[in-house]
Amino acid sequence: MSIKLPGGILRLIVNAAPAALEAPRFPQTPTLVGTGTIGTELSLNGTLATGEPAPELRYEWRRDGTSIPGVTGPDYTIRPEDDLATLSCRLTARNSEGEGSAVTEGIVARYPAPTAAKALPDEILDHGEGIRTVEVAVDFTGENLRFAVTGPEGVTIDVTTGRVSIDTDRSWTSGTVTVTAQNSGGSAASSFQITLEREDAGTEPDYTPAAIELRTSVEKDGVTFFFNEPAQVGQYCTGDWFVVMQPGLKLTATDPACRRVESTDDTHAFTYAGRNLIGRYVHGLQIDPSDADKQGFDSYAAQASTNRIHRGVRAPISIPFGPSVFQADWSPVLNMDPAFVMDENAVSDLAQVVHTPRGPLPLDRPMSLVKAVSRAVAHEHGRGGQEMLVVLTVVAEVPAEGAFRPPMGGPAVDLPVTWTEAGVQPFL
């Protein structure tokens, strides 16, 4: 201010009171900005620190709580070595009066989820050529991928390269191979069909039974039976599998599993003539089928039949041409597939309705498990809905070497097996 005095003006300068000194602090906790995807950037929000004099900020980026060397700026580009680690940042504000700090909430770093082009071509291979390989990684886009595969017996995959190996010496003829690529961000799957073609050499097949072994599943002709625990299994001279009873043994699943056709995109949704089969049940399983009037294999019956399965007769026999079990009427109560749900869609009698799958099937007595593979496009006449039947026989003890499979149904199913390859040979 100024004061007027005689002879001149005297100016007085008065300083304002100095600001109060204060140690730094963060009024709010800073937050990270970013998706956490590897290759992208993390930045910070809410980094304002108060204090007098004005504080200086320092940044410490952390991986799982440990400081990342050499990173001191206000942002951070996420690196491959951060995969599945929790990233955070500790901010420190300092001035002459002290320091204050705050730590952000963490964010888990992940790779972008892989994608699949779903363009894997179907493979047709010659049976008996040993191990053949298929490169499937080209169908996937993504980083740090790990691969897994499901499919017929003898199909494996290299988890890092995505190279599928196929043992062409197996007994199945066709199946679906599904490859899954996964990283920390998610997974993607792609499938292809595989067929093993057998050359007709004009010779009799080799019926040498497989060695008895412990397995949790067996496969034949593209059908797999799964058990709840390792079981003693082997093959009859015809190549059909048997499993030896043991306490607590159960059939937990089959592949292909029984299911209901829900949409027109399903390959099982039409007949050759274009008839819509939405609601059709396919791939059923029966125990000891004994009557051709009813069947639990497939809800589509091209023609009803009064013919019976031929049983209890001596060879030679004459089987008449015409309808068979493949065209018999559908009876859902006969379908014992573990995946089958006998709900209102399957039965009309509400007293029989069950809203849960049948579940594991106890293998506690000798029986024949007869699994149907439904025809993708059903016939209006003739063969009807089933492509083929595959039989797994439950036995009380290991059959004799060279034994034939017993009847799959009818009153003779519990009889001991006396027909063997060696016993039949003199009459051929």
C-alpha cells in the first residue's frame, strides 16, 4: 500500500502471510484405466496429490505385488510375461514435509481370446497306415495357445503345436474330431470329420481277440462306451467288446449321446423326402432288446412291424425280407442311454415324466448294451432311422479265447458262450 506524506509519497510493501506447509496426501485412491489385455496400455486416473510445497509424483508399477524394474512412468504397456499376473501401481508423492502413497486396485493381465475360422477340412485316410498327422493350428488365431482334442480312440494332439495324430490301425471307421485352442483370455473350438477307409483285399478278416486290459472306455465303429472306473475289457473274435462285471461298475455315458433334434440346422432333422423331424430322438441305447414291435433306439419309425427278432432257433434259418427292428415303433421307456431325458417331449403319459437324465447305468448283471447310431437323413421307407447297432456285452467272467459274442437279446442272452472260432472252423 502507499501513504502520502509532505514532500512525497512513501510506499510500504506488505507481504501476505506464507502458506501453511503440509505433507502430501491423495484425496482419492488412483485407479487403473485399461482392459488388462497383453499388448495394450494401462494408464492412471485420479493421481492428484495435495501438499505444500507442491509434491513430486513417483510411479512404481507392480506385478503380483513385486516392483517391475525400469518402469517409472505414468503408463505401462502390458507384456507377455505379465500373463495371468495381477498388475497394480503404487504412487508416492514427496515434498519437504514428507511423503504420502496410494496403491491402485489390481487388474489381471490376459491374452486376447483366440478365434477359430472353423474351416478344417474333413479327412479320409486309409486304414492300417499307422500314425497320420493333421496340422490344425492354422485354423486358430491367438497367442500363447494350448491345444486339446476329443475324438475317436487313438486320436491325440501336441498341446503346443496343435498337430493332431491319428492312429489308423484302430477298429473304428468314422468319427468327429474337435480341437480346442485355449489361452488365458478364453478358448475357441473347431471340428472336422475323419473316415478310415478299408481296402477290400478279398481275404477273411483277422479275428484275433485284443488282450485283456483295464480301460475306462471302449470304442467300436465310432461308438464309445464310458465307465465310471477302470474295468477289465476285451474283444470277442468278431471284434465286439465285452466288459467284466465288478462291484460299483457303471456306464456313465455314450458317444454319440442320445439327444433330441431341436432345430432344422440339425443334420438329423429331415428325411430324404424332406419330411421335418424336429423333436426326433436319436442314438438311443437298449438292454437285451427282445421284441421287434417296440424299440428305444430312435423315435422315427419308417414302418411299424409285427416281425419278431429271431431267437432260440437252430441254423440254418431263413429271415424274411421286410420290416425289422429298425422300423419298429418307438418306446421311450426302453431307451436307457444315460443322457436320455424322459420329459413331456418324449412321453405322453405324465406319470412317466422325469426331467433329469437317466444317469449312470449299473452294470451289475450279464447283459447286452445295444447302442444305435441314427441315420443322419432318415429313409421314408426301408431301413428307417438307424444306421447301425453296436453291442457291448457285460459278462461275469472273461470269455474263452476266440469266443463269439452271445446273442444281443432274447431268452438266449444269459446262456454261456460255447461257440468259438476254433470250434466253428471244422464246419466251414
